[in-house]
Amino acid sequence: MIEPGRRWMGVARSTDGASRAAAAQAARAALTGVGPKLLIVWFAISHDPTEVLAGVRDAVPDVPLIGCSTHGEIAPGGPSDGTVVVTAIGGPGIEVTTAVAEAVSGRQREAGAEIAQCALRARADLPHRVLLMLTDGRIRDQEAILRGIYGVVGASVPLIGGAAGDGWQMEHTLVIGDDRVLVDAVVGVTIASVSPVAVAVGHGWRKTGDPMIVTGAGNGRVYTLDDRPAMDVYLDRLGAPREAYVDRDAFRDFALSRPLGVQRRSGAEARNMATEIDIEGRSIGCGTAIDHGGLAWAMTGDVDSILAATDAVCENVLAGLGGREPVGLLAFSCSALRAVLGDEGITWENERIAKWARNTPFSGFYTYGEIARVRGIDGFHNQTLAVLAIS
Amino acid sequence: MTTEDGWLQGQQLLELLAVISSYPDEESAVHGAVERAAQALEAEVAAVVMGTSVVASVGFPAGQLPEDDLVAVTTLRRDRLTVPGVGECPVTTASWGGTHPGSLVLARWDAAFTVQEQSLVRGMARLLELTLTMLRTLERSERQAAENAELLKSLRQRQRLVEHLFDIQRAISRRRPLAQILDMITGAAQDLLGDEVVGLWLRESPEGDDAKLVAHVGLRTGVARRRPTIPLAEAGAAGQAMLTDDVVVLHGYTETSTLIAELTDGRLRASMAAPVHDSGAVSGSLMVGSHQQTRGYSASDVQTLRAFAEHVSLALTDANTVDRMYQAFHDSLTGLASRGLFLEKLAKRLGAAEHDGKRVALLFLDLDRFKAVNDSLGHAAGDDLLTITAGRLKAQLRATDVAARFGGDEFAVLLYGVATTADAVRVAERILRTLGEPMPVAGRHLRVSASIGIALSTPGMPDPADLMRRADVAMYQAKRNGRGRLEVFTDEMLLSFPTSD
């Protein structure tokens, strides 16, 4: 009989510039309890990923490990760039199973079904489970990966995770799984526990102006809104400066803090228009399908609204534990939010998460897409905060 | 319910249509539809059942598909479904007939499906049926490669239907006037089915035995313009479709009413009608009619008519939703905003004023001696007086201003973007003047006066309650000072005014 109540989570960060030493140092320090079951490593692209992997293994040779590159690391003490953060989860009553899918582009659904296998292998006698996944941020149509997983596990397992970042370079995103450094890959781990786990997601954007109808779309791009070139309609609606119409960087800077809202039953989903810019073709896109005929809105937000959403998401995720105290939180916050929050704002965001974590550790990273399937069948988000709480 | 919920209905069907019409074969169309339906309704699970087997599903863990339970839902033997990892969920289902009957089933964890959502699911089922029929036609045609002409015809037909449905759904989601949407549908039905006559009949009341002609193509204009009504029993296929809640095909019209004969110049030889629904109940029917004795209706024709009828249902349900929303937010007697709507708008305008560096003026208005009119001339006269007051009030306002009736003889007016107190006073004086003109009530010309209290927002005053209290205090001051006059709020007024706490 498994004894409940002694699960733990440890988080440690190293600012050492030497990748192997930094990873080893953080991994050792993260082991704050007995019986580690899972290690997660988030690291900046300034680090050599192979060295990071080797460093973790120097310190902890045989505990399942997943990880990815980031657009900034989240841990107690504030957000950071250029660091290695290691999270360890362990103790009795918690077990993990892992899966890796490679060469994902072009066969996203199939890859999702491969990742889902780790949920099928999870111990059946542990009633609470969640599938944590990290994806290469350069893979398009990540919703299809989630659909692939959903096709196997159905509504029975909530999903959480994030897409690896690389400081907007779109060249160095990668994940770690099977003790290898992987690109165009997804790593998944099913955490099964005797005690509740909970997932929540939310954003602080609000719709502005009248809705627009998607009148031309395909291949993850929106060509026309209200029968006019989508980029111009989007910029017109938001009163964009002249440069944003003609200059790629100006468009990106403008769009980062102004997602497109896609109408859903329970509210608008925010889509980041800043990553796939098409100045010549005047289309807009976010790598995720926006269907012909959909209703879309220009959205805006500010530091206050985003931080209010941080509070709401943390409150919801803790409520999902059904009265149990958390042992730790994993937070996946969108890279684009950094553009709105600024350096000061992400510090505040970190303080809010720390407040809700109630003296327990937390970690996470700034992502190229947040994964959280709580309700319905969709689970890939932009410009949100997604949080996992473990009790 | 918000306005957006209404928009969603049209939008979701439009998205589904775009998605499933892009699939090349039946299997992928069914799977796509199942996922899209689940997504649109934020349902955890969805399935298509044909006969006694589940041909596509989403949301059940592999190997745990409750096939018998899903079939039981489609035959209405179950109204809840146990979803692994989620629990007991409310369900909704919609079925279609024809040569390959099937049902769409959805289950959602938290909330039962609303009437509007059920109507959306019916619309989705209809679109799926239509798409499947077309795909089968295509497959058949592809097999018979020699019959290139037929392949081409069915491809063109499919393309035209998709185009028509797009246009109609766009009109619904853009809230075009209902009459315009219904005309679009009758026009499209004629274009696609090719019959000489199309008529849309709606029941006069939900349980009523009469139907009224509301839109048509090819009927005798002089008669149709009068919007004639007809007993259901005499309305041929249109009436039968309403009575049986199913598609009805009739040949020969020797026994029909004189009205039908008049509308069609006695030339109607064959007709088909499909029922339309409003918020789930049969509320009318869409009929097509031919002058040709030999006109037969194929399964594909039946489905096309059903698809258009379903769009009539969608438009009616949507229009009704808008009506209900309007009623919830407006005073039923005067049509002015309700107190709730007014407060909501006031809060928004105060926020906007703060942002734009503008001011908001609030006018509280109370008719003097309204009770005396009500008591001496009766409630009907009192109602007339209130309606005339509301009309005159509105006539003095701009589009950005808002007028509301708070109940009884109390009115409120919000003026946006006022520069000074003098601006608000000018509007209030105009209102007093226009209300002072004689009002034709109960066969007399009544002279009524009103008292108005005015308060202006100040920067940093985002709370509507503060402004309301100030306008209220000013109005009582006006009444105290002798009725038929206006007063602008000053802080001193608070000293002589009893506080509510």
C-alpha cells in the first residue's frame, strides 16, 4: 500500500556560464527529497545542450529526464535569462512513464499517438494523472499533436506543457528526451499520483472593437478578414503606426502585444500573430489553424490585465487540487508576454506565482506556445499562462 | 446570454461547413465533423453513429468506447453518458434520415446543452448528411468515369450549394435583417433545385392551425404581397411538413385550397416541403413546387431542401435570441433601456470618458403628478403618457446618448462627451420644453411637467453609483423648489439631503 502525503518537488537554478557544471550543480541542489522520480531541465540557448544533458547525468545518473530550451527561465527568486533550472519531483505515491516522438513535422497526429503511449503505460492503481509534454517550438500545427494524444487517451488525462523557445531566433529550439538532444521532436511524461494534480490556463487579453469574419484562410494562415487583406484589416483595427504595415520587425513588435482573438464558446482564444510574418502577401498566421468563417477580434492587454490573469490562473489551479496543499507548481508563460510585461513586469509575474505557490517551489519557462487541455478537446494556446499543480 | 452567443451559432456552422466540405472522402469528413462539433460546443466527447455502430468518435480512451451507450443516446433511451476520466455528462443528439441515416452525439461535462446549441447540433448533422451524400455521388460518378458529364454536374451542384450556404450563414452571423435572410434562402433554394415556386410559411402562433406566407419566389405577387394565411390542413405539402415534422412530397394539387390555386395560377403539379424549427419547435415549412407533372425529387433534392430549411431555423432561432435579449434589456412599454442596461452603459461610458478625457452628464427625470393622471384617467392613459414621454425624450438625444426608464414615471438620460454644465443644462431645458407641449392622452390634451436633476462626472469618479446619487439628490431638490424645473448638483445639496444610511 502506497503511503500518501510524502511527495516533494525541488527546484534549483545555476547561473554558472559553464553548461556542464551549471546543470550538475542545479540537478544536485534540486534533489531535496528521497526517491526522485522525474527530472526536468529548462535552459537558455546560450548553453550547450549536450553539456547540459551530461551535467545533469553527472549528478543524477538514472532518473527519467526531460527538458527543453527556453525564452527565459522561471524559478523562485525571479525570472532569468542564460541560466539552467532543474526541477526534481519524487517521493512515494508518484510514478512517471515517458515517451519520445521524433521527426514530428508532417505527422503531428501520429507523433501525438506515440506520446500518448506513456499514459497507457502509467500505473493503473494511481488515480490522478497528467501528461506533461515539451515540444520543439518550431513544429507547426501543434494542435494536431494534441489531437493525436487525445485520440488515444480521450478526456481521461489532462495535458500540460510548453513549446521550447530560443529568444525569437527560431533556429535553436530543442528538447531533451531519451537522454538525447532532439529537434523536431516531442517528449512526454505521464505523472501518475495518489494525490490530485490540476491544470489551469488563462490570458489577460480583452477584445476590442467589432468582430471580423475570417473570409479567407488555409494552411494555418488568414488571408482575408472581412474580404480585405488580413494584415491590413488587423493593423487598421488597432490603429497601427505606418512602419508596422511595411517593416517586418515593426510588425512583430506591434503584434506581440496584440493577439488575434478567435471566438470560442467560453471566450476568445488569443493567437500570436508575431511569429509568421508575411509583409508581401499581407496575410497573418500563427502556425495553428484559424478556420474560414470564424469570428476574430483584435485584442489588447496591459501589465495589469496580464497580472490579473496570472492570479486567476494560479487561484484556479490550486482550487483544482480539491483542498490539498500543493507540493509545487510548473508554470508555462508565453514568450510574447515578456514584450508586454517588460523586465519589471515579469518579475511581478514571478512574485505573483510565488505568492500562490505558498512557500512551495515552482519552475517553468517562457514558451513558444502553452499546452493545457482542461475542457473540450483543444489544448494548444498562445499568449497565455498555463500552470500545473501537484499535491 | 450575450450577443456573441448569437453570433457563434452562425459562425460555428460556417466553420464546420468549411472544414467538412474540404475533405476528399466520407471517412475523413465524418472524423473531421466529429472533432469540429466537439470543438464548437466545447464538448469532451463526440461521435457519429450509423445504425448500431459508432463510425467515428473523439474523447474516449482507446479501447473504452461505450458503443451501446452511444447507440442508446441516439434512440433517446439515455440522456447522460459516462465519459472515462470525466464522469456523468449531459448529452445532445441530432439524427438524419435518407438512404444512410445516422446521428451526431455530443457529451459535455459541466453544462447541459442550451436550446440554441441543440439547434446548432441539428444544423451540423444536416450539413454532415449533405456532405456525405455529395461525397457518395462523387464516388459513384468517379466509378462511372464514362459519365463525365454527371461528375461535372454534381461537382458544380456541390460548389453552388456551398457558395449559397456560405452567403446565408454570413448574412446570419452579420445580423442582416431577418426578411432579407429569408429572401436569400428562398432565392437560393430556387436556384439550386430549379423549381418554379418556392414558399416559406411560418405558423402564426406556436400551437396555431394557420400559417402565413413570409417569403417566396415565383408566386403570384399581388396575392403573396398580402402575406396571406392558410389553415395547415389546406396548405398541401407545406402544411403536411409542419404537421408531421418531416419532409413531404406531393404530386397533383387537385384538392388544395383556392388560395394555393390563386398563388400558383392553378399550375402546381408537384411539391416538396421540409419543416423549419424555431428554438426547437416546428414553426413552419419551406416548400418548393413545380409546374411539371413529371417532377420527381431525388434523395439529394430532399437533402438540399432540408439544408435550406435548417438555415431558416437557424436564422429564426437567432433572430428570436436577439429579440429575447432586447426584451431582457429594454423596458417593454417604452422600448427605452432597462435600469440594468443603463447602469452597464453608464459604467462603460464613465470608463471611456476617463480614458478620453471627456465628461458624462447624468439627468434624472421624474414626471410631476403622474400618479394623478393614472388614478383619474386609468392605467392605459398612464401608459400612453409614459410612451409619449419616452418618444419625446429620445427625440432630443444623439446616438451616443442613452435614455432609460427606471420604472414608474422615473427616467434617466446619459449624455456622453459633455464639455460643461451649460451643455447639459441646454439639453435638459429642451427636454422640459418638449415635455411641456400638450400630450394627446385619453382623448384630451394633457399638459405635463417634469423635474430634472443633473450631475456631471468629474475625473477620477469611475463609480456609477456616485453619479446616480448626485443626479437623484439634484432631482429631489428640483421637485422641492417647485416642480417643472431643473437643478444641477452641488455639494451643498448633500447637506440638506437625508442620507440613505
